[in-house]
Amino acid sequence: QVQLVESGGGLVQPGGSLSLSCAASGSIFNHFVMGWHRQVAGKQRELVASISSRGTEIYADSAKGRFTISRDNDKSTVNLQMSGLRDEDTGVYYCKFVDVDTYWGQGTQVTVFS
């Protein structure tokens, strides 16, 4: 079992910045992928960015150039630095952890308001 603890999120005006963090604990294999997905009411959860324990990064097109994902393998932590936030970045952000199983965090709200 893996437990995920998320932090960060909140309210921000367009153009602002926010940081999200997710720490994994429990039975963690050497190779894993962690990332963030966003869900808006009535829509499917979609990938924002992910990073593997080997450093491979994947970004949604909407996140490229604005968001940066990083990880600390020793602490099994992933961080998402978001800048240049837009109204459409609003949603619930879920941390996702994948090794031999898939785990989700409880989600944290990000609201970008004008």
C-alpha cells in the first residue's frame, strides 16, 4: 500500500503562481511514476504533468512552458510549480502514483479567478 499526502493549491488571480506537492509513503518500488491530474466538474480527469523516478517528464500541451514538475526520489515527493495561471487551470488536482499499482491522492482545489 502507498499513501499520498498532498499540499498546496488555493486561490490565485490569472497570471499568478501556485505550487503543489505530493509525498508518497509505504511500500514503494524502485521505479515509479508520479504526477498530477486535473478534474473539472462534468469532465474526465486529465493529465497535467508526470515524472518518473528515472526523470522522464511528460506535460499536457496546456502546461508546457508554464508548469514545471520535479521530484525527490529519496523522499518520494513530487512538486508541481505552476506559473502564468489561467482561468482554465481551475480544477481539482489529484496526485497520482504508479508502480505495480495505481494510487490517487484525495485532491486539492486550484481556483484561478479574475
